[in-house]
Amino acid sequence: MFGWKELVRRLVAVLMPERCVFCGDVIPPLHVCCDACRETLLIVTPPICTYCGRTKEDCMCRKRRYAYDKVAAVFYYCDAGKAGVLRLKRYDDPQAIDYFADQMAAVVRREHGHLMLDGIAYVPMTKRDERKREYNQGALLARALSKRLNVPMLPVLKKLYQTNPQKATEPWYRSGNVLGVFDVTDEDAVRDKTILLVDDLLTTGATLHECAKMLKIYGAKAVPAVALCVGKPKKKPDEL
């Protein structure tokens, strides 16, 4: 016999079919993703490189240092992981946000659990872009993470100028594309604080670097970071 809450959820699932959090296809009740996405989902497994967020055997970053102190990610940005990020940018899906936040919270506890976090910040959008999309997916993830980690969300970053989308910019120019476009709105809120920085996608690290740099300029003590996805690792020369 089902409890009444479970019965209600099953009835709702019949009237409003649940969808895969990655591709959006209709799935059976009480599932979170379809079989196809489950088979192609590539998870970032420890031990990870603290500089680029990839599994160490996939790392090719040569330990390039960034303003953030350590970064971790849940999935690789390919196949199901890529579909999930792209869908998150198009649809404000509470089920997807909850699932992704659960996975990110687990990674934060595993990789940043030794830190006493004072707040959670996220990569901001310009007001124009946020009005156009009607939400900021990074803010939604940060808010959900805040509840799971019991750490306050700090909307202390702002984006000053419009920029070309990072995905549409050549990798070698992405640092210049976001140089000087972020600022801090409340210096007192970040001074001497350890602030977890959240984003949906980490590729070259340029955006997280600029945000973390501004937080540290205004006095943040430490800025660990977490992303939902990290760019798919390139094949190493001996694998070509």
C-alpha cells in the first residue's frame, strides 16, 4: 500500500508526466532521467584536479592557477550533461534544479567539506539578459544549494556590461571577453568570508576566475567553486 503522499505524487505524474532532467523526454513516474541519458551521462569522478575540476587522468591544464581556490564539477559537458545545461538555460524546471542541486551539494561536501562556508555567490547576468530569459540559472542553483548546505546565498556580484556569449568566443579570447565586466555590490558582505562560487558550466575557467578575483579584491578570504558541468576533456596525444 502507498502512503497518501506517494499516491498523490503518482496521480500528479499521470496528469502531468515527469520529464527527463537532461533531455526533457517524458519518463515513467518517480524517475529523474531517461535510459538514453543515463547511458551517456559522464560523471567527474575523484580524484580531481583542483585547478580545472576534471578527473586527474583527464586533466591537461598544466596546473594553471586561477583566482578561485579550488573547483569541482558534477558532470562532463557532453551528451546528457550538455543536454542538461542547455535545457537549464531554456527552461526553469524545478525538478531539474532540485536534482542538479542535490548532485552539486554532494560534490561540495566531498571536495570542499573541510571548509567553513560563509556564503554562496553565483555568476551574474546583466539586467537585460536576465529580463530576456526571465531567470538566472546560476541563481536558481545557488538558491537550491543554499538550502541543502544551510549556507546563506549572497547575491553580491553584478555584471556591468554586455559581452558576447563565452560559448561563441574563441577559447584564446575568453579571458579578454570577461575582463573587467564584474563587480561586487556589497564589500562588507564578502570581507574575510569564505564564499562558494556557483556556475552551471566551466570551460576555460575565465568567468569563474574574474568573479573570484573581484570577490578577493574586496576582501574575501577564500573562494572555492563548483559547477554543474565542466568541459569535456580533450584527447591526449597518445590517444589520437
